[in-house]
Amino acid sequence: MSSCRESVDVRRCRGLRLCIRGMVQGVGFRPFLWRLARDCGLRGTVRNDGRGVVVEAWGEAAALEELLHRLRAEAPPAARIEAIQCASLAGDAAPADFRIQPSRGGEACAGVMPDAATCPDCLAEILDPGNRRHRHPFAACARCGPRLSILRAMPYDRHHTSMADFPLCPACAEEYRDPGDRRFHAQPVACPDCGPRLWLEDAEGKVFPGDPVTTARRLLQAGHILAVKGLGGFHLACDASSESAVARLRARKGRIHKPFALLARDCAMVARHARLDDTARALLESAAAPVVLLPARRHHGLAPSVAPGQDSLGFMLPCTPLHHLLMEAMTAPLVFTSGNRSEAPPCITNDEARDRLAAIADYWLFHDRDIVHRLDDSVVRVMAGRPRLLRRARGYVPEGLRLPEDFACAPPLLAMGSDLKHTFCLVRDGQAVVSQHLGDLEEATVHNACQETLDRYLRLFHHRPAAVAVDLHPRYFSTRLGEQLAQIQDLPLVRVQHHHAHVAAVMAEYGLGPQARVLGVALDGLGLGDDGTLWGGEFLDAGYGGFRR
């Protein structure tokens, strides 16, 4: 983090302008600064812009010093401050108090927050019969709820999200406008009176009367398969203790051998079927709420078809109020697998789910909030006591990965990735913004989803690459996409050897500088070598700029 003291002597200032960069939008940062500035006795303003948060504050030098110190020490837990640019303000154009101003647009460099699992406060509200959000499937606040999955443009304001379709009722509007409320400018805020609607349908489109969650739970317990619309897409769900239900889902989905993910009510339920340590427990209960691969108990009590031939089980906990309510009275975990046929991307629209899941699901649990970004579940395994991400998606993307300091001045790039388990990457401002897991590009629907997601990222981040990097293999779909984009935009095309790309990525992960050399071992399957040979694995004497086999 940069320091104001490097460029401004705060002791001589009566006013400061702070440009705060990093993950500072969608985390309650403006109300935090509003409370902090008022507590310090300062006057001024705070607002979002396309690059982060801008503060203009006037007051005594000691109060400005206190603001800077507490800004770093007391920032919201979900925030990540990467830099603070400071400038002194001449004169005294401050308002009579400290105010939150409307956001402004501009070049989009602000960190976009990942979706966050339901916080304890929102969970307590939906379980409280006396609360106006009792059993509301879409409760959220500035600390939790959908972020990327509903975001159409930056800055992160309600009119730039799919929540723009739901005008606030007077009670929610009051919370939204109150800087002292945890729902102040929480863009997903809603209640049963003004929020999204939930309903349950059968295969003929008949809508069930009564509480859709209670009916859905009863159908699951009776052995039926449900398509459930969540944060970043649909899931297919069934009772994980019922072999007939799980085997039927496996046959209909066309997923012959791969294990299914499981949804549990809480860690106590997980512990009945798998072994938990503190690291795994913390991952399950984190805001990312990923699927965590755990050692299965010898007699885990779940259907054999959940994970045939495996000695591990993949569990996640509820990440939305809807999932909490669905699991509330369940005595066994649910299979909770992506809402698709094998190898296709998860469905995200209601019509898509009705059509593509018609031969798989018996019933559909729908809502009417649009999913803007398709997000599969992230998958993590604990290895040697440390979390290792095997699939980076919901809960983690699109948070940027900080590159070694020497790359801060590198030109903006677009890297197109490979064909299998495809992701792409935007490089800018010393960060790598890696897309969510998209699947295998040889599947036509994944190929189309990749193009849609790439277009959204380029618009969302206002990313204008100076060059496009592609795999050396000329027949990769990702290579062809990159070639087309480079040709359309008249950009240089950089071809990168497959295994060299893997080694360079690990070098960046470990923070190695541009002059570093390593012995890299890449054993990931086929990669086209410089000699035109397909290599299954290679030992490379490598740096970022080149390698020798």
C-alpha cells in the first residue's frame, strides 16, 4: 500500500484528497468512511468512481492524521486496500458536514467484488419470525450477497445491476439511504414486498401454491430431482442418501463417473460423512463458500453413486438465504451439481433451464432476478495444511491476483488460455484478472459462453489490450478466438508454448521477478512444442521470456 507521507506532508494540510484503490466497492467502504470522518470531526465528501473510492476531507491536521491511520487499521473485513494516492486541497470548499455523494463513472479500474455467502446478521434475520425479512430467500447487505453475478457495469451501483428491475419499497429505501445502516447502498437490498419472487413449477409449467421452499424440500425428501436457480446458475439437486435418486440423476445428466458435489446444512452435518480439520472448516464457512474436497469417512452413509470409486467427498455450505432455507429441516445432505448436461455450461436463464433440463429435472425452483455472469462453484482441496484452488469461480472471481512488483508497468494484455478447463486472463495495473472456470471449449455451448463472458469482462473492466497472447497450438479454439480478436482490433499476437506458460504462471504465483530462472516441470497432458511435437510433459530451464528444454 502506498503512503500519503511519501507525497504530502499531512501536518501542513488543512484538506486532503484521497484516491483509494483496490477491493473497496460493494463492501460497505463509503459508510465506513462516513462514520470514520465524522468521528474524526472532519468535513467533506466520499464517493465511488470507476477506479475506487475518492475522499475529500477538511479539518485539523491531527484529525486528518487520525483518518489516515484508522482508515488502514479499521477498514471493513472484506475490503482490500492496494494503494492510496494523496493530494493536498487548497482553500476550504468543504460542506458543513461530511457527506456521501453519488458515484461517478470513468475508467474502470476498481476491484469488482466476488459474490459473498450470507452473513450471520442476514441469516439471523431470515430465521427470526419477528423480522420483516423472515424466510426471505434474497436477504443481503453490504457484507454479503450477489456481486459479480448481478453486475452489468461499473461503478458498482444498483442501476448497474440486475437489481435495477426491483424498485425499493419505502422501508428498504430508508435502509439504503441511511449511512448508519448495514444496508446503506447495499445494491442487492430487498425484502418480501419489493424483492425478487420465488416459485416452484412442474414439467408442464404448473406453479405450486403455498411456500415454494417447503414444497421443494418435501419433493426432494420424496426422491425427486429439482433444478434450483442460485447465484451464478442453476443446480440439480436430489437427496444424497437415496441411491435411486442419485443413480437416476447420474443417468439423466450423462455423468457416468465424476463425483457429485454435496450441499450440507452446516459443518456438523458435513462431519457425519467426512473428516474435517480447522482449515477445511474455515473454508466451508468463509464468504467464498467453495466446494471443499474432504476425506470421506469409511462408512459415510451416503449413496454409493455420489462419488463412485472415490475416497473423498466434495462438500459446500449454503451460500444464499434460499439455500439455507432449503436445508433448514433436511436430515441428510443434497447432491448439488451444476445445472447442465455433462460438459455443457450451467443454465442461467429460466427459459434455458426449462428447455435444457427438461429431460433431467422433475421440478424447477425459479426466481426472477437475472443472472448476468455465469459462475460455477469453486473447488478447493487442503494440501499440506494449505488451501489449493482446483477450480476458481464463484466467491473468488474476479478478484485480481497481484503480480510481482516489476510487472506494474507492463502493458495491458489479454491471454486466451487453453481449450480444456478454459479460463482467460486480463493483465493490467500489475494484476492478473482471471475469469471464472468456463469448461472445455470443444463443447459448442461452452465456446459460446466463453465469447459472451469475454465480451462482458472487456466491457466491465474497460480493458483495451495492447496485445493478445494465445497458445502455440494453431487448432485450439482459444487460439482461434484470440487470432480473430487480434485481427479485428489490429493487435499484435503473441504465441506462447503451452508448458512454458504453466511454468511462467507458477513463477508469478511465487512472486519471482523478471530476471528469475527456474527448472520447471510441467506434466499436464498434451502441449505443442516449438519442434511441432505434442509433448505430454516437459522439463524446462525457463524464465518469463524464454526456455530451454
